[in-house]
Amino acid sequence: MLKLLTSLVVVVSVVGCQQQPPSSPGPAAPGNAETKPSFIKTNDGIDHEFYRNVSLDALLKQLPSGSVDSLDFNLDKDQVFALVTIPERSTLDLAKVRFETRFKTQDGQVIQKRWTAAKGRKSGKAVALFCLPPSVVEGETKTVQNGD
């Protein structure tokens, strides 16, 4: 229970609106090498980084405070973390769009996620962090105008 509460405190500290570009990620933990994704899938310039065999704490410690716009978690024993990053685009008004991310599993199932940038954000990168079943092997994200 204490571990879950600690994780929730860390998650709450990460959520928020980032006003400045993120700094370079720091190490996952003192004395440990930086946490690296197991693999990365990219579509339309949108990165989907997948982290396997990584603790939530280690992953969150390398992200700049306030850099995650959306979190979707179900903390089971076995999971893969997916970090989705929408790059900054001068023509993209984050307040007027939402994102639809489809994750595919090894057996062809699809897990659909809808998310938005943090409230009040109009520009910059948009980042979401998902906790998914370990069978997830790829992701794809579309930008959709609100009202569509």
C-alpha cells in the first residue's frame, strides 16, 4: 500500500502544464543509467516509446516535472509503459484538438485511448503516459479537431 501511495504522489507531481520546453532527462535513479525505451514506433512525427521491465518510479524520475499532459494507469504486475509525444507544431492549437491513440497487441487486439493536452495549453509538445498490457507491440496516434 505504501508503494502505491508513493507512486501516486510521484504521478501527481508529474501531471501539469509545462510552460517551458523540457530540459534533458536526468538519470532514472542516483547511480543508475538513464531508462531507455525497449522500442520506439513513430507515425507522422509522433513518437510512441515503449518501456518494458522498467519501474514506474524510474520512468517518472527521468521526465521533467510537469511535462505529462495525460496519464492513464492500471498498475498490474506485468505492464508496458507507453510514452506518446506529439511534437510542437506552429500550426497546431492544442486547445482545439484531441488525440486518439490506438495500441495493438501481439494477437491483433486494439486498445483505443483518447486524450488531450493539459487544460489551458495552446502550444508546445503534448505528452501522454499509458500503462498497458505486456502484449502491446505498437501504437499509432491521430490528431482530431474537437467537434469532429
